[in-house]
Amino acid sequence: MKRYVFLISLCVSVFATAQDADSLRLSEVRVTAHRKGNSINRLALQQTEDISRAGLVKMACCNVAESFQNSASVTVGYADAVSGARQIRLLGLTGNYTQLLDESRPLARGVGSPFMLNQIPGSWLNGISVSKGVTSVAQGHEAISGQINMDFRKPSDAERLFVNMYIDSDLRGELNLSSALKVNRSGRLQVVNMLHASTDTRITDHDMNHDHFRDTPLMRQLSIASRWNYLAANGVQIRWGLRATTEGRTGGMNDYRPTSAERTRMQRGDTAYYGSNLRNQNISLYAKVGIPLGRLLDDPDSILDPHQSSIAVVADYDRFAHESYFGRNDYDVSEHTVSMSALLNYYFTYRSSLNVGLQSYLRYSDEQLQNCPGHTTATSWLASWHAAHPQGQLVDLSRDEAEVGAFAEYNYSQSDKLTLVAGVRGDYNSYTRTFYGTPRMHVKWNPTGRIALRASAGLGYRLIRPVSDNIGILATGALIEIPSPSSRFDPMEQALNLGLSYTHTIPMGRLGAATLSLEYFRTQFFNTVIVDQEQQAERIVMYSSDRKSFTNNWQADFSWTPVERLEVLLAFRFSDSRYTIDRQDGSHVLVERPLVSRMKGLLNVQYATRFRRWVFDLTAHLNGRSRVPTTTGQLSDDHLSPVYPMFYAQVTHRIKMCELYLGCENIAGYMQSDPVISADDPMSASFNSMNVWGPLMGRKFYFGLRWSLY
């Protein structure tokens, strides 16, 4: 009997031990950490603000242009009150002076660049980096005020499927999908596919300021992207992908419908309705091959990744097509761009390296503008012009352009104390038939482990596109005068940018440290292209000028986590942006750049419960005055916009792998009351909708869902 009891006890013990062993066996361990939404990058060579994925979801960031509501560095506005086109401002200058990068690869250099920020969904990104001032010469000579580098979702991301659905009180719906997969068993070939679809399903038009114009146009967009990555056993990495977008917008008066018959009547001036329709189609292809050279060089005194020399070859193709009309103005573009780059990054030691490269691009564009200014009742020069040009004027802006350049950049770093980068590049442009030299230098010094000092200086050049860079001029009834290539007009803008910044990590509280950042940037133009609507009523003129033109920009940022899961961000920016305009009598006047706010204050507070099951976000803006230009030709008729606040709030609730979010934008419902001048007579020459300084939409609620599968 004792024998049987012993055997039974032994079996029970073995079974229990096996059960305990199974309970201790873990198939997977996932460690997660929360990253701040907006932060100053202490390790970056330039003054850089990082917006992480956590920052992108603080509000419903439908596209990149709407991803900066929690940043005082970037101000987002409208190009006009008809098309709904968004534009950014950095360091007191429009987004045309900011270079757009796709993971350090220059993107959208041609006619399509003003629309690109609206075409990239925020849910496609892991983060955004905003670098201020001149940047590395390796990315070209275009960046004058800074760079926006977009970090897209990666083929190697752990998220196998991501779904984002969104709808707002304007009945705008949006669907975003992303899927990262390993194509083969070894995992060396990976792909991420992304989809975006959005449309307005509103039944009635929104006209909250009662001017008979839609506050925002009816929009629809479809975008797809596929990004591939192959990593060979010898370290060679090949990346390639494509992105395609089709977009349509219908704006104008509430009762306008985009039929061919209505458009014909509008072109003849036989209707009281004003309408606008835009259609953009874009496809981009890229390929990049990276080949490692030599052995890894590891700095024993640095926490940075080890360095290795490498060669990279990059090829891009971009095709952009744009068709639009604004009232009686027609604008059509078809553009093809091919670019090639060959780069060598060679490390002498782990402290010093040399980056050299050759770059070139070819661009062929067919660009046509049919400008039909509105009617005028006064006996003036415009009445005589109409008599001589009953069908308006056709302006051929087509051009073939090629540019080839070379650069060299030396990097030196002494552990984590000192970093010095000095670079120079030279480029020859076939359109201007001129050679341009671009020297740039950056210095970063860490006198202590908590303080970072930065300084930068360098030249920047940017070849302007008269219409696409200033798309808002089409939403007017004015005569648009564009200089001919044979005139003394210089389309290549040139500027010097100088920057200083101070970043200090200050011990505060039990949870760590607060971060204080102070910065100053000055941009001095040597040649600038001015789009002047103040020289004479009913006319917009363009000219290049070497007279005084500059911007001064000061900014302070303070971020702190006073208690666990509570984040506070305070920021303040002041801008002084001026240029010299010509007057009819031959004189010159230094004035503020129009529609550039003098100051901006920002407060963002986020609180999360344990395990971030509930997240509460509140953002407040205080927007300063900006100069609203005159449309009468008399500078004494300009005025300043008022100071106004903006409030945003969002609540997010997490249920396992699903996040539900509910938010409200422009809680106070503040709106610009007069974004459209002569709204009651839109076919007149005095019609103007490009002087937008404030929000065009009132209070808006939204609801959405994010779901992730790992």
C-alpha cells in the first residue's frame, strides 16, 4: 500500500513540477516606453525639434501640414480662402524656403512642392524632425530657413497591421491602413504598404461667416505607397518604393457645382457664381543602394552607434500633374523630374570623416497660365487692358531645367563635447546659366553634460516658381504680371542664415529634469523675389530685388514632467520679418512681410493614467498680430490683424490593441470674419481671397479609432 502511495505522490510531484516549468516559460517579452510628443533633440548637430508618433496623435493630424499644432516653431496657415491649400511658416518665412526630406532624401523640388505637405498622411509617419537654419550641403542648396525630415513607417516595424479611421462634424471621413511584412523566411526582404482614402460626405455646405463662400472646399484624396528593403548577408542594403496620389478639391460659392456648362459661363463672365476646382496627380519612384566599406569604428568614450564608411547611390523619378481653375483663371502643369546622386562617406577615425558626392537632376515642365482679371466699373488702365485682351492673357511658364553639383563636407567630433561640420558645394543651373557656391558650417559644443551650445552659418539658394509658389494669387480677380525670362528678373533667391541656440537640461523634481531651449536665427536676403499686391490696385506684380530684406526670429521652449505621466510644454516665438517693396513713383519702402504673425505662444498639457489607458491632451495658442496688405495701392490702407487665441482638446481611451479618440479643434470658435474681399462681386477685379491671417473654420468635433495588430 505504501508503495502505491509513493508512486502516486511521485507522479503528482512530477506533474506539478512540469506545470510550474511551463508557467515560467515565456514565449515573448515586449518592453515598451513612452516618448515625449515634442522635444528638442540634444544630440542633433542643428537646432532640431522632434515630433514623435506620440506627438502626431495628440490631435487628428490628417496630413503633415496639420502635424504642427503642438509646435511654436512652425505656423500653419492657408494660402487662400478658396482652395483649402495649407502652407507653413518657419523662421518668419513661408514653407517655400523650407526643404522637405523623405528620410534625408530631398523630396518635391519642383512645382508640386507647395502641395506635398497636404498629400502625405500623418498616420504614415513614425515622426517628424524640424531642423532650423541652413542644413548639410549633402541635401542641396535649397534649404534657407530649415528642413522638415519625415520618418516614414518602416518595413521592419513590429506593427503587422495598423488601421486608423476618422470622421469629423463636417462629415469628412478618412481611412488609413499600414502593413509591414517579412516577404521571405530569412526576413532579409521586407515591405510596408500604406493606403489613405478621404472624402467629404457633407450634405450641406459650411459657411459659418455667411459670406456665401464655402469655408473649406469639398475634398477627396486617394494615396498609396509601397516601401521595400533588402538587407544582404554582406551588409549591402537596397531600398526602393513608390508613392502615388490623386486629389481633387471643389471650392468657391456655396451654390457652385463643377459642371462643364457652369465653367463655360464662368469663363465668359455670364454667371454670378464663383467656383474653383483643383486636381493633383503625383507618382514618385525611388531606389537607393548602400554598400558598407571597411570595418566598424567604435568610439569607446561615446554612446553613439559605431561608424562605418559606405557608398550610396540614389535615383528618383517624380511626375506631377496639376489642373485647376479659380473663377476665370486657368492653371495647368505637367512636370517630370529625374535626379541621381552618388555619395561616399569615409571615416578616417571614429572622430573624423569626409562626406563627398555628385548630384544632378533634369526637369521638364509644361506650365500654362490663363489669366483673366475681373471686370472694373471705373475708367482705369484695366478697362483699356480688357479692351485689348478680351480673352485674357496666356502666359507660358514652361521650362526645361538641369542642374549638376558636387559637395564635400568634413565632420569632426571629440567624444560628446565638440562637433564641427564644415561643407561646401558648387552647382551649375542650366536655366539661369549660373554657377553657385554654397559654403556652410555647424558647431555644437557641450561644456557640461547638461548644456548644449550650437552655432550655424551658411548660404542658401532657391529657384522660384512664380505661380505654384504663390498659388493664392490665382484666387483673386487681379491682373497677374509675371516677368519674362528676357527681363532683368533674377529667379534665383539668395540668402545668408545665421543661427545660435542654447539648450539646458535642468534638474527639477523627483522624476528627472526639465529642458530649456533658447534660440535666435537671422536670415539676410541678397536677392529676393517679391509678389507685390500693394503697388497698384487690381494688379499683382513680381520682381526681384537686392534691397534690404531680412527676418529675425527668437524662440524659447520649456518642457517639464512635474509628476508622473504629466507633461507640460511652454513655448514662445517672436518674429521680425521685413522686405523692401517698390512704389509707383519709383521710391522704395521697407515694410513687414504680410501675413507673418509677430509672435506665438503655446501651452500643451498631457496627462495619462496608469498604463496610458486614458490620455488627456489640451493645447492653447496665442497668435500675435500680422500685417494685412492693402489692395488699394495705398500703403496707408494696410492694417494689423487682431491677437486671437485657439484651443484644442482630445481624450484617448485604450482598450487592449485599440485606441478610441474624441477631440475638438478651435474650441472657442474664433474665425476670420472677412477672408474674402468683394465676396458679393466675385467677378470683379477687386475680388481677393489670399489675405488669410486666421482660421477659416469654427468649432469642429472629431472621432476616430486606431487599431494595431502585432
